[in-house]
Amino acid sequence: IGDEIVRPRFPYRGVFWEGKNAGDFTDEEWLRFYAKLRFNALRHEIDDLPLAEELGLRLEVGGHDLSKLIAREHFHEHPEWYRMVQPIDFKGQRSNDLNYSVTNEEARSEVKRTFRQELDVLKGVHAVHKWADDLPGGGWCFSPTSRGLSPADQSMLAMRSLAEVVEEEKLPLRIPVLAYHDTLFPGTQIDVAKECFLLFAPRERCYGHALDDPSCKRNQLYRAALKEWMDKFKGVDDAHTFEYYFDQILFRGIYPFLPTIIIADMHFYEERKIECHMSLQVGGPAIAPEYNMLLFAKSHWDRSLTAESYIKNLAKCIAPEQTEPWFNYLTKRGQIYRQALLTCEHD
């Protein structure tokens, strides 16, 4: 009997939560469950800020909301605010469908004005996410002043506009820069603002291999991307992951069991000095318990945890009198999903 001091692998750990798809449980039930798992970071809605503060959950808000900062009805009056979908020598057509023209000064001013208004009701949150539209080709601008900027540089410039508002208002607020789809690798022309932080979202990675598995050609790309982004953000703290271990959109509701991948990734991200390890949750345990979430929570605190030791303990919890069938089932389940999710050779 005595005191034991245990430090987690990462200062912050938790869930990007899409509550509207999270099953038959209330917001409060989910938040209290996360607190029991010793999570302390959460992306959800501003309405849950009082409960999040009570439970010690650092709250972040927002998502793919960048295009909402310029109202689409201004298009006919100010077409230059919106993206050019073809370069000027190919008709230079403008469209009000996605994002905006990030190099247009009037558009930047409108974005800052709208964002400043939004901040009035967001006091107390840690970060506001304003990602670009959710497309593999993110709908960026081909105007003469924008086309020389990569998607990552256009995204960074958009986030710098928001960071300027945070600086001007002197708010303790952070702006994530999303590495995702066509912004997987950083640009070279726009610098990082101190109010920003990295949000690394390796959605198209191979989940049949850990990120540091040298045999996986696909994940080599993601290791290289993370290194470049961490170098770009050198000296800027709070680098986040945006993993997908319990995302039922990506996995189409099949509830893969990924113990070896999650544990190996935990080592990888810890070595890369990630400070906030989080995973997206869309959907709840309607079919089976979310074994990945339980493992994710436990592995933050137990560096000696292995897939085998976790499965043994889980089997005892599920069926104390008949652990062997559950141990065999969960072991096979993990092996099968590792094979099913090998996407290294797919484009």
C-alpha cells in the first residue's frame, strides 16, 4: 500500500466526438464515460462547456466550417471573394461552392469580421476548428494571386487570418491547421502563426500496419508528412493527432479490432513528441462494445501494455468463468482485421 505516480504518454488525450451519431446515449452519459476513461480533451459543442469543465475535459469546437465564414449570398455582389475554379487563361470562372479566395483582401476582411462575431459565444474553449471543405481536392482557388500557393499554403493563409483575430482580441484560443487529404504535406510559402497548432489526420493511411511499420509503403508517406509538419511547427506547442480508430464512417460500421496497431501507433506518436493524442468517434457501440476505445484509453497510461495482455484482461472482464473462448475470439478478431485492412498496395 502506498502512493503511485503515473504519468500518461501525452499531456492531453481524448475524442473528436460527433454526438449526433453516437448511439442511444445522452451527451452527459458520453462525457462522464470519457472522464472515467481518464480522457481530458474533447471536441464537441459549446453547449457542453459547463459539464466539460466540471469533468476536466478541455473543450474544442468546430469542424469543416471554413466556407461558412463567407455567406454564399454575397456571390453576385462580390464574385472576387470566392474561389476561381479555372485559371484566368481558362475562362477564370468563379464559384461560390467551396472555401473562398484566400488572397483577396476584402474576402479576408469579411472572414475576420464573421469569425470575430462567432467568438462572442465561444469563451472558455481551447480551440476553434475551421477546416476547409472535406474533399480530397479541397476546392481551392486558381486566381492569379492564389494559384501559386499549394493547397496547404492556402489553408495556412486562411488559418493565419483567424489567428490574427485571436491575437487582436487577446484571447487564450488556438486555431488548428489540418494536415489532411491535399494538405497532407505542408506548403513552403506561408509561415505558422503562434496561435495555431498542428492537427495531423492520416485518414487514407493503412490500418493493417502500424505507422512505423517499415514494410508498409503507404505509411512511409504518412511518416514523412508528419516529420515535415513537425519541423514546420517547431517551437509551436500542442500538436494533435486526429486518428480514426473508432470512426464508423471510415470503417463502414464493421467495428475493426486493432489492438496491435493502436499500441504501436502510441509508441510512434509519443516518440514524435505529439502532445494531444485524439481519435474521431462517429457512431456508438450499437453492435459491439468499442474495444478500441477502451484499449486507447488504457494504453495512454500503461507503457507495458501489449495486445495479448489487454485481450486477456478484457476476456476476464467479459466472462470471468470462461475466459478462453473470449481470448481466442478476440485474438482471432484482431488478426483478421489486420489482414482485412491492408491497403498498402491500393491507390
